Amino acid sequence: MNIFDELSWRGLVHQVSDPDGLRKYLDTPGQTMYCGFDPTAESLHIGNLVPLLSLVRMLRAGHKPLFLLGGATGLIGDPSGKDKERELSNTEAVHARLEHIKAQIVAFVERNTGQKPTVVNNYDWVKNMSAIELLRDVGKYFTVNWMLAKESVKGRIERDEVGISYTEFSYMILQGYDYYHLCREYGCRLQIGGGDQWGNITAGCEFIRKKGAGEAYALTFPLITTASGKKFGKSEKGAIFMSAALTSPYAFYQFWINTEDADVVRFLKYYTFLTPEEIDGLAAELERAPQERAAQKALAAATTIMVHGEDELKKVMAATEALFGKGDLKSLDHATLAAALESAPTREYQFETLPDLPQLLVDLALCPSKGQARKDIQAGAISINGDKLTEARALTEADFLGEVNATHGAFAVLRKGKKNYGLLRLG
């Protein structure tokens, strides 16, 4: 299948400058395309997954995608989709974030293709450009009238209390120059990005045409929303990052497993490499037995492997099963288990001042009173780290996972029945 047809089937083609011309361009293997990633945070997030995955799809289809790091544009600030001016970051902070993002891109591409990506940084060709060169050799080809008509600019100018600085107004000129540079140096004739990038991308196409460099194409993806109309990619705690340090693999998996039935088939198309036949099969399974959540499990597993690898998925699955009484808590990876218990009722104590077991159960709201706690213990309904307790004994160091005197403290999982549990932490 031509990759353009695949993207169309997946629902990922929102705007395209010349559908027939682009499809013909992508009919021949070895074509070059790019997408840019500005270092606005220390990590990419799942809002970046669609363009990142699309470049990987291009690579798997035999093309030569470029992964552009915005070392220069990240110092300027893109007004697209923003209702006010961005705060400028210093060069050192931008470059530090770039290194994190570059490492993420390399790991992601190697994991999902077995190949090394071609990563470029626009700072390398912009840093030595003088103001005169930028104005004469680039700015001369952009009319202010044309730039003012772009949505990213027009929306801000119409808001008198906010406006737009000349700095952000000039962002599309830099992005247009990036496209021209990559066209000249790499033969790149396709730029992809989110729907809010249409103005910037087409500015590059127009610049290439005016410079006499031939045809260039633009393709954007739709804004991803849930069936309820909410913008996709955030949880109650904020953005879902691809960095395990910012969003644990367990939390990452849980985000996807909680996908609504109305969204899951569409998200399987957007965020996995599953074939039409495989997705149709999961759609049929969803229709037949929605309570089994087979489609959500397939989506969560595929995205977790894609971003964090199979080993992390195994840890997540082991923690999930153990928390519901189907595995050994003590054998789990402690970091994964701690992440899995992040939303559980938690109390922290010094080891020397630990209350007795019935009081702990009351403190964690697992039992309404100490008297009921004693009855539950005698009935065998209480366990610690998976081991059933039969007497209201004092807890010992051996009852805690991790080292009791470690910097981050040890912890233990108290459970009542199969579904109610709480976390004890030692400060």
C-alpha cells in the first residue's frame, strides 16, 4: 500500500497541498520528508506521537524521513495554537532539552524499525546567518499581507490585549527556511505536522517555489480529540510524557487502557502498526464482549512496547496482576509497583512510631474501626505484600519492600480482600 493511502485509511490526512502529486511522489521508495520537534519541554509527549509515528511509518515503507530538532526555532517560539506570547528560554536550557529529545527519538526509531534515524538540528544552519542575510535572502520572499492571513497570526492580531511580537511573527519565516534548506541539502519535498502547522508548512512550500527549487508538498494531521470532544493527550495530572522519569510506564499503560469504547478503534488506527484485518478483528471483539476490553488491552500493550519496550510492559503487567491477587508482590520491580500504587490510599510513618496493625488498617480507610479490623484479620481477609495475616501482630522490617533506612524509604501493601488496598511508606 502506498504510504499516503495507509495514512488516509488511518484517518491521519487532514490537509494536503496536492493529493495526487503527493501520492505520486510517495509511490517511489527512497523519498525524503520531515517533521520538526521544538524543545518546549524535557520530553516529547503523546501529542507528538502521531507525527513521530508517521515518520516511522515512512521509514518502514522504504522512505528517508528526517527528524528535525528545533534548536533555533525553539529559541523563538511558535505562535501556532497559542493565545499568548511564549516565554523565551535561554540557549543552554533549550540545548539541554534537545539532547533528551534526541535520545528519545533515536531510541523510539531503533525500537520500532531496527534502523538509526537521521536527526538534524536547525540551529546548525541558522546560527551563523546574519540579520541582513535573513532579511534579504529569506524575508524578501514573504509578503506581510500573506503572513497576516495565516490563522496562527490572525488569531493573535485580532486580540488587542495580547497581540504578537515581531519575534513570533517571524517564526514561519524560519520554518520556511528550514524546509528550503532540507530541500536543497537532502532533496526533501514533504513536510508533515499537526493541523495548526498548516500555515507554517505552506509558507515553506511557497518559499521553495519562489526560489525556483521546484514542487514541495504539505500534509497535516487532524487535531486528535476524544468522542466527548476533549483534546487528547492529557490526564488529570497533566500531559502524558514519553519519558519514564516524567510519566511512569505503569501510568502510561493505564492512560491507554482507560480509553473509552467510542475512541479505541480510531486510536488503534492512529497509534499502532496493526493491520486493517487485526483492527477489524478487535472492533468485532469490542462489539461482541466490550467488558473484556480486548481492544483497549491491545492498544495499551502496543503503545507501551513502542515507547518503553517489552521488558517494561512485562513489569507493568506483572504489577497489574499482582495488585489484583494473581501474582507475587514481593517479586515485582519496586519502581513499577510504587508507580502502580501512586493513586492508592497512602500513609507515611517513621518505623519506630508505627501504629499497631488494626490502627494502620483504620488509617488507610480499609476498615471502619479497630474492632472491625481485628475481626477482618482473624477472618483471613487482610494481607501484607500478598501474605495473609491471621493475628494483629506488630509489623517488622521484614514486612517492608526495599530497605527500611534507604533514602527513599521502604513500603508495604496492605490489602483487604482482592480489590481494596493501601500503601504504607516509611519516611
